[in-house]
Amino acid sequence: MAGLRVQTLIFVLVAALAILDRTFVEANFDKNFIVTWGKHHIGTTNGNLRLVLDKSAGSAIRSKVAHLFGTVEMLIKLVPGNSAGTVAAYYMSSTGTAHDEIDFEFLGNSTGEPYTIHTNIFAKGKGDREQQFKPWFNPTNGFHNYTIHWNPSEVVWFVDGTPIRVFRNYEKEGVAYPNKQGMKVFASLWSADDWATQGGRVKTNWTQAPFVAEGRRYKARTCLWQGPASIKQCADPTIKSNWWTSPSFSQLTRSQIDRMQKIRSGFMIYDYCKDTNRFKGVMPPECSKRQF
Ligand SMILES: *[C@@H]1O[C@H](CO)[C@@H](O)[C@H](O)[C@H]1NC(C)=O
Ligand SMILES: *[C@@H]1O[C@H](CO)[C@@H](O)[C@H](O)[C@H]1NC(C)=O
Ligand SMILES: *[C@@H]1O[C@H](CO)[C@@H](O)[C@H](O)[C@H]1NC(C)=O
């Protein structure tokens, strides 16, 4: 009898902790992803990922579960040599017409020309918020760390620990913010040579296929999306284990902002907020507000 009571007590304790600790961790391509395109083009072993593109197909995977807030990181080595026309993508997205999405995309280039690191964000189906950077390192000769931090107040894109972009929550000012839909994690490699490289002028050279991009040390530490109840629970700053709502996670330090500004002034090659022609002078409202 005593044994049973102890067991019950332990069970109740574990259940209570599981409810209190909403953090969900996934860290393995084999266990946590499914292949959505190009089964014979994808290899996953011991948490490593190999995405292949040739003339017959590209390759794509997505996480099994969806997340609402947290941090998602992956070390990526992009296609070496002539990657013109190819696009490697690593992003989070919900589904449906009014979907949310946070993007890293890597646009290939001819041998010796720089990759483009492309970022974008959709909220309630609205995107058109591209910012692009040329890398300040060689993204094809080793693995680099691409991380998305996402919490109720801002989204931050990091490259090798340096923040490069922030999208703040201006919901009160009428700018939609991704905070009501769980997003799955996606990774893919495909050819988009009608637009990707130098405006579509440089095409994929298929005689140089297969093109290969690699991923490593995927890690998602997030609030697990469990349906609409998560909207309130994952955003609740009074729940202690919601570390993604804590000020230390939500705010960049002075030195991080300094480093970001150096990268943005030296390596940003496109900013939607500066593209007055595109928006015919009516700039998106967040562009005139504090960005970080
Ligand atoms: C990747 O970068 C993130 C954000 O700076 C950092 O928290 C994380 O520890 C880094 N991961 C690795 C494996 O270096
Ligand atoms: C490719 O290289 C050209 C020339 O350096 C550069 O203008 C362009 O931004 C690079 N990236 C892409 C994706 O075309
Ligand atoms: C494609 O690559 C092959 C093999 O390297 C090369 O001989 C050919 O000139 C390339 N084609 C173009 C259009 O650059």
C-alpha cells in the first residue's frame, strides 16, 4: 500500500512538473522530422542532415511538432563552389492562408561570388519584409550557426551569435505579429533559377549536380504548440518556466546591438524599409518605429 502511495505521489509530482515546465526540446533530425520531398535525396544520421539537389528533385524536411516561442538553432554548411540558382531554406511556418512564417533563406551564386542571406517574416499572411545580407565569412567551407529567437515581444535572427535583424511586436500599433499559431521547422534545398541568383540571370548549371547542403546540431528549445490553449500559456510571463518571456531573453544587450549595427551597416544589401519605390512611398508602419 505504502509503495502504491509513493508511486502515486511521484506520478502526481511528475505530471505537475510537466505542466509547469512547458519547455520542449528536440535535437535530432531522424526522430523529430519527416521527409516531405526527395526521400532518396536526404540522409539523416546521428543528428546530421544532408540535403541533395539534382535535376530530378530537391529535398525537404519538416518537424513533426509545432512550436510557439523559443529558440531554434541549426549549424549549416551551404553548397560549395557553383551554387548559382540553388536556394537552401531554413524557416518556421504555420499553415493556412493567414499563416505566420520566419525565414532564413540562402541564395546561391556563381563560384567565387557571395551567397545572399535572405530573411523575411510573415504575420497573418502578410510578408514583404525582406532584408538581405552578404556573409562576412565563407558559409560554404564550414558550419555556421543560424538561430531564430522568438518570443512574445520580438523575433531575432542570429548568425554565429551575432544578431542581424529584429522584428518587434507592434501589434498595439496595428502591425500583425506571429503569436497565435504554432509553427513547424522546415529545411530544404531546391532550384529557383528564375529569380534566385543575380535576379535570375545566372542559371543552375546541372552538369555540376548534385548540390549538397548540410545541417548539424539542430536544437529547438521551445514552447510546444498544443492547440489554441497554448496562445495564452506560452505567452504567460508569470509562468516561471517560460524563460522565453524573461527580460534577459527578450532584450538584446548594448554590445549585441553594437555588433548588429556594424553588420547591418557593412553587410546589409537589401532592406524593405528603404525601398520607397516598391511601396510607392507608403512605407510599412513598423519601418518608422524603433527596430531594436
Ligand atoms: C548558436 O547561436 C545561439 C544564439 O547566439 C546560441 O545561443 C547557441 O549557443 C549557439 N549554438 C552553438 C552550437 O554554437
Ligand atoms: C551574387 O554575386 C553578385 C556579384 O557579386 C551579387 O551582386 C549578388 O548579390 C550575389 N548574390 C546573388 C544571390 O545573386
Ligand atoms: C557548366 O559546368 C560545366 C562543367 O564545369 C562547364 O563546362 C560549363 O561551361 C558550365 N556551363 C555554363 C553555362 O556555365
